[in-house]
Amino acid sequence: ILYSFFTKFCIQNSFIKKATQGFQRAKIAKKFHNTAVSLNFVPKIQNYIMEHRKLTRYLISLVMILMMVGLAEWTNEKEILFPEMTALIIGLLIIDKRVWNVKRWQIILLMTLGAVAGICIVRYSPLPYVVNLCAAFVFAGASLLISRATLIPLISACVLPVLLHTESIVYPIAVFSMSVSVVLVQIILEKCGIRKRMPKPVDRKPGKEDIIRWLILFCFVGALAELAVGMDYPYLILPPLMVTFVEMVNSKAGFRNRPTQVFLFLTTAATLGTVLQIVGHHHLHLPESIVALTIAAILFLIFEWTGKYFAPAGALAFIPMLLPKENLGWLPLEASIGAALFITIAMVVFQKCYKWNRAQLIFCATPTLLREYMNRKKRKKQIE
């Protein structure tokens, strides 16, 4: 009798009724938690992420690119759209090894200084356009020599505002913010085990040969810049092409011995970005964030299909989003000619490919996919 009376009193009293409902909800939540733990939801999610580490890195990279382009579109500030951000994402997040010999704090400092230097050259330099381009390239090269780093995308951060006559202070702020975000995401991925921890960079003092090499690079870049501006073909000297030129000369990576594949990467990226920008954004009036997401997704699929990565191609694919609609259709052709010129100079002048034997020349001139296809056919014939 006392129990029934107490239960009736609890139900009628609003305060106790709420407490009773809260207690019941707590019991349900606890039961759901126990069920989730018994079904091992959390471990299953963790196991899926660890088993698909590369896919996770790709998805995070797509989200970061989408946020960058979406913010630029929402604020109507083109300066936020930094094409070399894609190259940094490829080199720091997707590729599971050290790409550039540079410390994390140097990435933020150098990229920001390069952006500020480019803006200052545009604002305050009374010198001709070609001289300003060369000055931006010299600043980037001197910064890399002094810092003993190999962060070649710094060239793009410094030259891009000069090439596009960008004066807004938004540009260096955006470069700083995006560099910080990429570095922070890399740290998080390494701590979560989604990306391998990178070894400490090697502190190598630049020698006399390095300085001479940079001086020769400056001479060729200046000559090609004068040619491009004089002929009114500015797309011949797009910053990602300069980055490719310096990478093929200074880097010890394997792609410097695959000039044909590098050329195909750059041509494909320029064509992909231009076609999707013209068709998707200018004709179909799709949001630029959707266009950028499509460009990045297709580019990542190409990387997976070929099994090779090339960061400057990612930056080149997003250059058309910064350029006006007029004469944009000529970008793939001009970029291809510029890539051919830069790659030829790197191979002939610096690598001295004319001294190579015939087998080595054929190996370098054959794209990786074609070479693998021919090797498979040979193995099949041998088995038969």
C-alpha cells in the first residue's frame, strides 16, 4: 500500500516526474552505450580508418580544398584561392614520405614571407613587369638558400601575386592560415597513425655549386619570362612550371628521370582545370567549390591510377580558377609549351641527357604505364 501511494505521488508531482523521466532517459542512454560497446562500433571505425589510411588522407585533403575554395567563393575574395595549397596538401598529407627537406615552422614562415614579398613587389616596385617577376624568383631562391630548405612551392607563393598583379593583404593572410592548417593536420594525422612520422630534416649547408646553380636557373627563368611577356603569352611561365623546373634541377627524386611522365602530368592538369572551369563554372554556372572538388577528385584518381604523385600538377590544375574567362582556352596549349621548354632545359643543360646511352634515353622517354604494359606483355610471352 505504501509503495503504490509513493509511486502515485511521484507521478503526480511535476518535479519528481521530470526527475523520473531523466532517470529513465539515463537508463536508456546507458543501455544504448552498452549495446554500442558490445557491438564494438568504436573499434570497428578505428580499424576501418587504419586499414584505409590513404583513403582517409584523400578525403581529408578534399575537405580542405573544398573549404578553401568555398570560403573564397563565399567572401568573393579570389586571393584566398591559393593553388599551391593543393601542392602542399599532396606533399604533406597524401604522399606518405618526406617530399621537401624543411621543418614545419619553416613551412609557415617561408610561405608567409614569400606571399608578403610578392605583394610588396607589386605595390612598391617601379621596375618593369619582367624585372619584378625575376625579383620575386630571386627572393624565393635566396630564402631557400639561407634557410637551407627545399620548399620549392615557395617560388609560386612569391611569383603568383606578381604575375596576377595581386595587391590585397588578404593574400598573405590566406597563405599563412592555409600553411598553418596543413601543418596542423599533418601533425594530427601522424599522431593518429594515419600518416607515417617524418624523420628530422637534414641540415645541409649550401655550397658554391648550389649558388651557381641558382644563378643559372635565374638566367633561364629571366630569359623565358622576357620571351613570354614580349610575345604576350603569359601562361608560358605559370608559377607551377617554374616550380617544376627547379624541382627537376635541384631534387633527387625519381621523377627527374621521367621527363615524359612529368610533361603528361602537367598537360593533363592544365587541360583538366581549364575544361572544368570553362564548362562547369562559366557555361553550366556550377559553384566553384563543386568544380574544385571535381578537379581534385579526378586528379587524385589519376595519381592512384598511375601510382605516381607530382605536387606541381595539383597547383597547375587550380590556376584556371584565378584567371579571367578571356583567353582561358589557350592555357593548356601555352602551359604545355612552357612545360616542354622548362623540362628540356632541365634535361639538357643540368642533367646533360645527351651523354646518356640509348637504353637510358628510351627508359626516361617512355611513360611508366606504357613501360609496365610492355613488361607485362613480355612476361606473358615468356610464360607461353
